[in-house]
Amino acid sequence: MRRQFKPDHTKPKDFDLFWQETLHKLDTIDPDPVISSKEHSSSHPNLVLEYVDFLSLDGIRISGQLIHWKDDLPRPLVVYSHGYGGRCMPQWSWASSGLNCFGVDIRGFGLSHDALREPSHWGWVLTGIQSPETSVIRGAVCDYIQGARVAERLLLNSTTHHTYQGVSFAGALALKSAAVLGAPDLLAVGVPTFGWTEGRYIFVKSGSGAQINHYLANHPERLDDVMLVMRYFDPVNFADGVHCPALVGLGLKDDVVPAKTVYAIANHLTGKKEIMEFPVSHTDLPEERLWDSFEQYWLKLTIEGVSEDFGSIPFPTS
């Protein structure tokens, strides 16, 4: 029953207009990318890592990192980000398989930590929760989108195709960016967070959802207002706007991103999709190593391209 779970979307009436206007506002901002430094790896002599700063929504300067091949031949591009509270790490192994990779540190995290000047003391996700226009999640989606555009510009438009990738927090950002921008050739997301706002409030026990619950426990009068704002950022409400092939991974046991919230998202996707199930996610258990097959599979799809029969045969679960 859980696998077929598909709750009705809860899009506010101005949901599409809100994101159209957000993208239009972002379009007016020249990202003005600046390469602040470069690094080379003796283990990967054909690759170079460049640290890049660029302007995003509200004129905030965001930091990212681009690993690319020195030969400048057209190659697939992978855009990625990080988990909640984390930071991007250079993905040398992905790049060495024949890819260019651009990681975005979202405002308030990693190299972009100082870009968020006044984070909420209740937790990052509550910053600007008073309205969708001021919510930090709006800026985070724009940071991911702008990062994808910057990578394309720096690579001189020589990319062959694009994959938007992310796990947990980054998975939600990748999915929402794919819907708003409509740009990637493949979406590869594991346990995307923020899904199914109402159910997440009930089931989640840790992470950003727990921060929201703690806030509401202290401000119960704000429940309806917070739920309304979060509907503008619920991946369930974006999923029908994702038309590219999508690979989705989930953990059957997960206190941060419960499986039911991921099915709620995946079952609204309109393009070809495959879902990979794993015993656990967001744990320290040894079964987490099974997620290596998720990474191997989306890398294969990115390098070789998505086959015609993608999504037509159920993928064997772990």
C-alpha cells in the first residue's frame, strides 16, 4: 500500500505564479562568477578543481566548486549539493569517470555559511518562515539553479547533457530546480526531504522536520501559517513539473525522510522513473553501504545516457 501512496497535491493557488516570478527575479541577476582559487590533484592529473563565487537571489554571493577536465572536450555535467547542515565535497571520483561536476554550497552552509547573515535560532529551515517570499528555502532553490547556470557558463556551453543530483536536502533542491527550470536530462535523487508537508509533520523524528516540529510545539498558533508556507516548497507540489527521466532512492527505515514521504513525491512524477528501495537511510547501520549501487547506477545513466526502456521494467530492490 505504501508503494502506491499518492496524496493530493496541496499547491497554493498562486504556486505557479510564485515560482514564475521567482525565476524572473533570478533572471535579472548576473551571476558574475569569479574563480577564487584552483587546485590540482596528483591522483587525477587530467582534472582541475576551481572554487567559484557567484551571485544568487537577493544579490547574495554563493560559493561552489567545479571539477572539470583540462581538455575542455564536451562532457556530461553533474550539478549537486549537500545534506542539511553539511557542505559539498569535491567529487574527484565522479569526474574521473568522464564527467564535469559542479557542487553548490547553499546559503548558510559550507563555504556559503556567511552568506546567511541572520539564520533563525530555531534552525536554518525556519529562517524567513513568515512568508514564502522571505523563506530561506526559496533562496536555496535559486542557489542550486544559479549554480547550474554558472557551471554551464564556465564550461563555455560545451556540456553534452545534464544530471541534477542530490541526496536528502540536496535531493529536494535538485527536484525543485528541475521542475522550475526544466533543464536536466536526468534527475537522480535519494531520499528527497520536505516531501508531503502534512505527513512529514506527523512522522518525522529528526533533521529539519524535527526543527519545524520543535518550533511549532512552542508556537502552536502558527501551525496553519507554517504549513501554508511549506506548501510552496513541498516536492510533492513540484513533482508533476518534472518531465525528465528520474531515478529515486529511498530507505524503508528512515526517521529523517520516512519512506512514505518519498513515495508521495515519486508517484507524482510525470516522466519515466525508477525507484530503488534500500533497507535504511540516514542511519549509521552497515546496510547503508548498499546505497553504493544507487550511485553506480545514476553515474552509468549519466555517462551512457538513459536507455529507451528506462522505467519500463521494475528495478530490483535491495
